[in-house]
Amino acid sequence: KRRLNALGPGGLSRERAGFEVRDVHPSHYGRMCPIETPEGPNIGLIGSLASYGRVNAFGFIETPYRKVVEGVVTDEVDYLTADEEDRFVIAQANAPLSDEFVFEEARVLVRRRGGEVDYVPGDDVDYMDVSPRQMVSVATAMIPFLEHDDANRALMGANMMRQAVPLIKSEAPLVGTGMEYRSAADAGDVVKGEKAGVVQEVSADYITTANDDGTYITYRLAKFARSNQGTSVNQKVIVNEGDRIVEGQILADGPATENGEMALG
């Protein structure tokens, strides 16, 4: 689960929490989704972890940034907590770069302490966002053209995505955002190849692979099992005998996936 909660022991109670604590805060950027939250009495008290956020050893949420050295954007990535981020000037992920990874525009749009927005020369930038979907959760990032949607409607859409029921015949969306494959693979409903090799035998119930290291693995598929929600959990093979596979490749679709892509009902 990727849910964040302000309730519970040592936290807030629904009755005590005012508007202030439920509101979106500049420190949410890249850590907690500003869109995905319940609509009822829990609004703003329960949130969703942003796409690239992670919890560090001290229990603070960190988000990644690309380091900028003397105006040149490097591939080095630093994870910063909200209080660390305040010390730096951070450019947007979609700021135009030249082939030498230098900011093309003389004045770059940046975020400063407390979420203030400013234009500064490229040499004054310390970090740059890793991705435009860094600030939103996985469900929100699966909404195409999210930036053209009203925030309230996007909230409803992101929340209803989680309530989708698998289709009898899964159909992946024709218009996606590139998040569908990764979210399906990470959900764990699909069968992934553990080692690189060749598919040796395929049936409705299992897949056997001959691996490059000389071992064999048989993957058993779930067939028409019952989920806790009373829906059918059925895995279907999507590779053929003799196919070359790489480590981590998807061998069988689960419920609500098609060819390894998320296909919600």
C-alpha cells in the first residue's frame, strides 16, 4: 500500500482536524500527491505517496532531484527531505535543455523556500526535478492530460480508478501515460521471469523456461481463483514456446492487465 495517514495514536482525530492541516502544503511536492485523497470526513488526512517518493531510515519522505553543477544538469540523483529541499533552488523537470545539458533559456523557472516561484539564471540552479509526474501519485499519473483537468474532477477520477473491477476481457487503454506497464508489473498480479532464457513449455496452467545458466523454472499460474472481492483471478500466458525472454519480463497476464499493461475495468 502507498497510503499516508495523519490519524491514529499520536496523530490527529477527524473531529479535531481543521482546514489548515488538511490543506495542500508546499512540502507535499514530490512526497504526497496533491490530488489523491478521500472525499469524505478524511479529506486531506489520508493521502497517497507520490510516484518517486520513498520513506527514509528516519521515517521522513524523500523525493529525488537531479543535481545541477554550474548550470550543467548531471545524471547524479539526490534524495531530499522537505527541510533539506528548502535550502536549494530547484528547476522544473520540463525545463528545456541543450545537447550539453545546459539550460537553454536565460531565465529558468524555479521553486524556492516555501514553494515560492521565481525566474533565475541557469547558473543559480542547484537541482532539477526528475520527472513531471514526480508530484503526483501512481493513480493520478495514469490520467492522460492531467494538467488540463480540474483538480476536483481529477481527485474523483484517481479515487475511482482504485475501485475498478476487472473486466472479463481486459482491454488496455488506447491513450495511456506510460505508467500502465510499470504499475501492472509492480502490482504483483502478473508472472515475471526470474532469469533470462528461452520459453520451453507453455500450457494453460504453467510455463517452463530453460534459463541461460542451465537451470529450469516452472511458473504455476492462478486459474479462476476467487479474490477477496469475489472477482475472478485468472492468469493467461502471453509468451510462446521458443520465445527469448529477459529477466523481469512479463510471462503471463493477471486480472486487469493486457500484454503486461494495466487495463482497468
